[in-house]
Amino acid sequence: MNTKQNQSRLGDLVWKFFASVNLTIVTFLSLVTASVIGTIVPQNGGPDFYLHKYGEVL
């Protein structure tokens, strides 16, 4: 009986994690950040282009 209670608690914790507003906000902000970076950084450039434009550090 104790094992079922532990599994139920674990299931509840997992469900609460995936249903949380905090996870939604973090996921949304990650998507926004990636979209902004993908919009600002020019695409399909060769390695020399990026090295010249952003330097070795970036």
C-alpha cells in the first residue's frame, strides 16, 4: 500500500510540475529569446562571415 502512495505522490508532483505557470513562463521566454536571436543574427553565412562580424569570443 505504501508503494502505491509513493507512486501517486510522484505522479502528482510530476503533473503539478508540467501544469505549473512557472514552467509555462520559462518555456515562453525561452522561445521568445530564441526567436529574437534568430531574427537578429543573419542566417546562411559562412564561418568567415560570422568570425569577422562577431569576433572569436561570440
